[in-house]
Amino acid sequence: MTTAGAPTGTATRVLGADLFDYPLPVERIAQVPLEPRDASRLLHVEAGGRVADHMFTDLPALLRPGDLLVANDTVVRAARLRGRRDDGGSAEVLLLERLGGDRFSALVRPGRRLHHGGHVTVDDTLRVRVAGAAPGHPGARIVELETSGDAKEAIARLGEAPLPPYIHTPLLDRQRYQTVYATGDPASAAAPTAGLHFTERLRAALTAHGIGWATVQLDVGLGTFAPITTTDVRDHRMHAERCTLPPATVTAIEATWAAGGRVIAVGTTAVRTLESRVDVAGQLRPGSMSTELFITPGHRFAVVDGLLTNFHQPRSSLLVLLAAFIGAREWRDAYDHALAHGYRFLSFGDCMLCWRADAAS
């Protein structure tokens, strides 16, 4: 398995961010989720790059009996807290990762006004104290929650769904930024958005078609959505995110392989979890870890055959992963087609089903 940031077989030329850029008109960014969830469109990108337009409800027919879908079942925390600074100005805190106790890494706004020791008062029961810079990222802070009760309860009561900054329409039902199969304690600062398209009805249709279902967990934080700022994308540092591969999922994947089925990751976070848990001998190992895996062109995929994913922002690490998975020409052709045919982009947008460059569809 190729290590992050060290693609094989590539020359020393700069792998610039412009190679992963494309024009995205603001009106193509979906502002609200469709109702029902599975009403979205699906672009099928076959191995070799041929594309076909479908609806998401066509997914069972696009897969084979014996295939296995692997989804990230993390729960999104109501991570955005709004309040007032000590000087009375408005402020916002986006909780990224729990560091222990009531301490979190976070993004704060406006950062230039919130220094060490400053506070954001959310209400009479909750204040957020800025405790210093978070190591490893110049824009993140360590914050401490000061509350008269339970911090977890206060976040759930006072927090908002942590919608990306490109979404400007208020979300009337914050459960729409949560997958229907999410389970466990709230731990993510963003949704694994490829999974937002699933309904229980569609999952039942997949089961009836003989398609398996398994889960992993990656708690989405700064690593997933931090922008690339380096000249060479391979120098971009992915910030650590906690991920878990359950033993039952390893068993399901191995059984799928033995029967000749394919493993399809639901979203880039599922890809990164699966590819992070392969040892040097190519064996999947269950367990938990903090992963900083950044998948770039040249990465040798050891687990994932197919990928179900939304359309990503230009110059993002997610788009770099897609290019590594299906190829430079293939992702551009697919995105050109999607833009020309009215697909909706980003978190609440439509999705695509694609196959590893060297895999047969």
C-alpha cells in the first residue's frame, strides 16, 4: 500500500493545485437537500470514463448481487455555537474534535478578536473559553467549555448543524444533515455527505437485490475539509481524524472478496478509513487509529473497488482523492458532463458512482 503523499511512478514535477481546479458557478451549489433524500441524481462513471445519467434510486440496479457497500456511520455533532465576545461583538465557535474532558479543538470567528483567555458567551449556562492555539494548524484553537451542567447536553441544546460556509440557506430540519444510519455519540464536525442520499426504503431495496451493507466510522474534522494551500498538493498535510474499522466489517469484506464481489465505499471518509487499516502485507486489520492518510494520484488502492461520492469543491483534498481513484481525464470529463447537464454540487447536491481506474465495472 502506498504511503500518503508518496505516489508511485510519478516524476518530480510539481503536482499543482491547478490540476484539481474547475469553474464552479455559485448557482450550482445546492443550498437545500432534496425531499425525499433519494430524489437526487446519480452520475454513473464507468471504468474507462463513459458516463450515464441516472437517479439515485437506480443504485441497486447499477450494482451486482454480492457487492458490498461500506458506509461511515458517524454522528454529526451540533458543533456550531454562536454567542458574544467579551467586548459584546458576535462570535462563532465550530467544535472539531474532543480532546478530553470539556476541551475541544475548534475554529473560531473572528479569529483576530478571540485571543488566549477570551470568552464566547453562548447563553447563561454555557461559555466557551479560548485556551490557546491548537498544534498543527495555524487557524485552529483549543477551547474549554464552561457550563453549569453537562457539556454534551449543552452542545446538543444550543448548537446548530455545522453546515459548510457555502450553504447560506437555514436548515429547517437539522436531521437532514445526518445520515439515516448514523449511530453512537455525536463526534463529527461535518456530515459524510455521500450517505445523505440513502433512505431506509432504498437500503431495503439494496438488501433485496443481494447487496451487502457494512460500516466504518471516521469522525470528520479539520482533515477532511481543510483547504490545500501548498504549491505541490503532495505537501499538503492532512490533520488527524479518528477512524474505526469494526471486526464485522473486515469479515464482510473478506467474504465479499472470496465470493468475487466488489467493495464500494460510500464517501471519501469510508475510503480513507479502509485504506488506512491495511497493513504492509495487504491485510485488513480491525481497530481504531488516528489517520492522516492523504490519497494522491499514484496511490495503490488495496481495498476499495467502487466509490459513491458527491461532487467536491475545486482544489480540495477530496477532489484529489477522486482523481487518484478514477484518473485525471476521467474526473474532468465527469465534472464537465455534470456541469453541462444540471447536476447539483457539494454537500446537498447530487452524487456519482465511479470505479477504480484499474477495476472492471
